[in-house]
Amino acid sequence: MAKRTPLYDTHRSLGARLVEFGGWEMPVQYRGILAEHHSVRTQAGLFDLSHMGEIEISGPRALEVCQELLVTDVARVQLSQAQYSVLCNEQGGCIDDVVVYRTAEECYLLCVNAANIDKDWQWIDEHNRQRATIRNLSDEYALVALQGPRAAEIVQPLVTCELSRLRRYWSTAGEVAGHRALIARTGYTGEDGFELFVAASEAKAVWQACEEAGRQCGLVPVGLGARDTLRLEAGLLLYGNDLDAETSPLEAGLRRLVQFGKDHFLGREALLQQQALGLKKQLIGLRMETGGIPRHGYRLWQGEETAGVVTSGTQSPTLEVGIALGYVPPALATPSTELTVEIRTRRVPARVVALPFYRREKE
């Protein structure tokens, strides 16, 4: 039986269509994916992300453990700062992509993908050579996200901190509607917004407070359907589609994360070798030229030669054109390269483009 978040009854009362996702029964949409997507781009949207996992690494050797497990230089993460990173296996494949929050001097909270919680926990536990304290807090936390250009306007009256001082990829401990929370200016939509980590028992109260505060600002609940189209427009990867244990961060376009200059980390030697020998595949962004909607698993062609595969695809609600992520040999990854996408029995023209597909205007 699929797991349920503390907001399950709330979703049912809102008329959500619920589906199984990563072992969880989650809302895929409320009023419709298109309407929810546009609301986040123009106003604001409210998400239940309580299925995501939280693993805490703490103690005097916590930093050393993080440095051994993650490809990024965690030593650069200042108190209250967050960092996007990747857990790699010894072969350089991605076990998971995570966000690391430094919540205290010797404490790091890893937000991990829902379907990977048990796998990540086991991996971290097995490789905890420095004997840091590791706790799986996934059942204790709920995560509510509020994203969109009006997010700060909605959240500010509910919190005890001054949001104008909270920079992107930073967090602060405080209160939301009177409930203790970790308030983070992070998100997965390409918009400004906040992720609110609260006790699972207080998720409903925080959700309701956000709903009421945002009612006059066009805030709507948003399901996983629009979350997927939003993240794809922003060029953000989905583990299981665009990332997996057979794909390295170098191949996935995440070279900027990998810090070869720091001491040993799991996967370092394999990634160095891969970099020296050259990549066999590379992530691309793809934009359809004449219509058609690319989907996960569709084959890519150049002329009569198979070129690769689509890993994520959709009709972009904002750009009104088919867009996709996929993998091809590096020789075909240059922007403007012409490919075709095999959609059922047709090969439809597409062109490689730089990521992201959508970038919000700076204020």
C-alpha cells in the first residue's frame, strides 16, 4: 500500500486526483495541470512535498562524511546556506541528487528524493567511515512549498524573519504561522519561492495558513503534474528519468558541481577517468521545430542513424512548444544541431538548444 503524507485528507477535500508516485499516494492535479502551471508562473502555487526525505548528518565529523559522500565541496557551505549536490557510487553513477542545508555548525540536512530514501539511508550508513551521527528524519518532517512571483508577498506575514534578507539558496530557522520551521528560499520550479520544513503534525495548520494568506493573491494548490512541467521548463533534472545510477554528473550536465580539487570522494576516480577518456553521452535540451510532443523513451535520430533517447518531454505551457531533455553522443550536443524525434510512426524535426528553456525575469 502506498504511503500517505500528513496532508492526504486535505488533498481529498480539495478534490485532487491522486496517483501513486515513488511509493506515495500523491496529488497529480486539482483544477488541471495547465491552470496550475500558469498560476505558478504568474501568481503563486502551493505544493505538498512531504514525500521527500530528510537525512541529518551531525557531529564533529559530519563535514568529513559529507565531503566523502558528495561531489560538491561542502566545506564552502556557510551556516544557513544550501547547496545542490549529487551522491555518487564508485563507478561515478548518480545514486541521488540532493539539496544540503547546513542547519548548525556541525549539522547538515540532506533533502533526498522520495523514492530513494531507503537507498540513500543505507548508502550513507554503509559509508559513514567517520562515525558521524546519522538520523533519518523523513517521517518527522513535512515539507510545504510556496512558489511563484507573489510567493514572498504571501509568506512574509506568516513568518518571523525578514524575507527580503533571505537570499536564494539560503535558509533560516523561524516560525510559520506560529509553528517552528526551517524556512528555505529554494525550489524546483524556476520561480522565486520558499520551502517550509515543519513537524509532520503541524503540516495541515501551515498549509491552511498559506492557503488563507494567498487567497487574494491567486495562490492555488498544485500537483505533481504541473510540478513536472515547471521543472522541465526550468531545465531541472528528475531522478529516475534524467539521472540514474548508470549516468554520471558529467554526462548530466552537472560538471559545475564536481569538485575534483577537494580530498577523496566516492566516484572521484571514475569521474576523472571518464573526463580523461571523454564522455559517451551528454544531456541536451531539445525544442520541437514543427509541433509534436516529445515523451520519455522516444528515440532520437540524426538522418538514418539512431542518436539517443528522450528522458523527459512535454508540451511547454509557457512557451507553447514541445520541449525535452535527452541524451546523445557529445558530437551531437552542440546547440542548433538538427535531430528528429520518433513520435509513434513519424520522425518530427527538433533542434538542440541551451538550457534552461525558461528563465524568469529578474526583479
